Amino acid sequence: MSTNQPALPPTDGTAPAKCSKCERPMSTPLVCDFCHALNPSAVGVDYFSLMSLPQRFDLTEEEIHDRFVTLNRHTHPDFHAGESPEAQSLSLKMSATINDAYRVLSDPASRGDYLLELLGGASSAEEKSVPEGFLDTMMMMQEEIADATAEGNTEELQRIREVLQTQHDGLMRRTAGLFADYEQAAACDYTRDDLLKELRRQLNAVSYVTKLISQTR
């Protein structure tokens, strides 16, 4: 096995104190910086910790992608091709988990959903409420989409798509602001509970708008 891969940079993620194979300190829960042995217990940690990223909403696309590329290189089955069948099996499992983590965290809406549930908020299956007045507006937009589609009016569909995209972007800005407020409300459980409920409503609205946007294409 090659050992000239660059060491993983220290991050804010949860990591075991020492590698179970070489007993060197670990800066990431997934793989040893020194001997590149995989840590089996990492499969059960949350996606933020798995990718050694802070548990925050305001992560950039670049930092998520950089972590994915580095970790994927160390977990890819090709990197562990000369090892035992058990190590190769673990590599396959971890590589698939890293891909799942990247898929969830790289999309702001799915990252928000995932983080909300980690913080103790309701899932979209458990709570389907949306901001007040939102459904009336969306029902009107849905009727406009149906009419434009029936008429084959591509210009009108483009206009509706742009309106919906503006709505989507506004909801995501509001979501980001609510997560920032949550981080600042650590001392007040009531405020945090209210923020989690409002975040659920905003993210439900994002999902609704996203589905409508797909109907305009």
C-alpha cells in the first residue's frame, strides 16, 4: 500500500484519540493520517463528523468538496486493493458512506434538513407545516404552470421558473439566517425550539418550491 499520500489536515470533526493500528493521534474519525488505516467505528458517526466538518449550515461548497476529495482518495477501494478482504470490504462500505455524506452536505437544502434533525428538529415526514400564506401563493403558481404547460407556452414557463427561483433563493437566505440565530441562542431552550420549528417550515417550503420549479422544465 502506498504511504506517500498527504496527511489530512486537522479539523473540527470528532476523532478517536489514537489509531487502533499504529496508535498515532488521529485528526479525523475516518482514516489515520500516518498509516492510512480505516477506522471501522467511523461508519456510525454523523455526516459532519465523518467528513471532519463543523456541524454548521454555513459551509462553503469548496470546503465540502475539498474534504470529500481528500477522504474519498483515502477510502477508495483502489487504495486498499492489496489489503485483506476485511479491509477491502470496509473500504467499499466507507467509500459508499462518504459518497452519501457528500450528496447530502453539498446541497444546501438537504444539508439543512439533515442538520435540523441532528439538532432535534422534526423531520419533513413528522411536520409538514409551511410559513403562513405560502400555500395560497404556491397554489396560484401551480395553476399558472398547468395553464402554460397546456398551452405549450415556454416563455411563460420560463417567467414562472424565474419567479420561483427567486422565491427559493429567498427561502434559503432565511434558512441560513435562522441557523445563525440558533447558534446564538444557546442559552435559551424556548428560543431554540421556536427556531427549530420555523426552520422546519422554511425547509418544507423550499422542498415545495423545488418541486414546482421541476414542473416548469
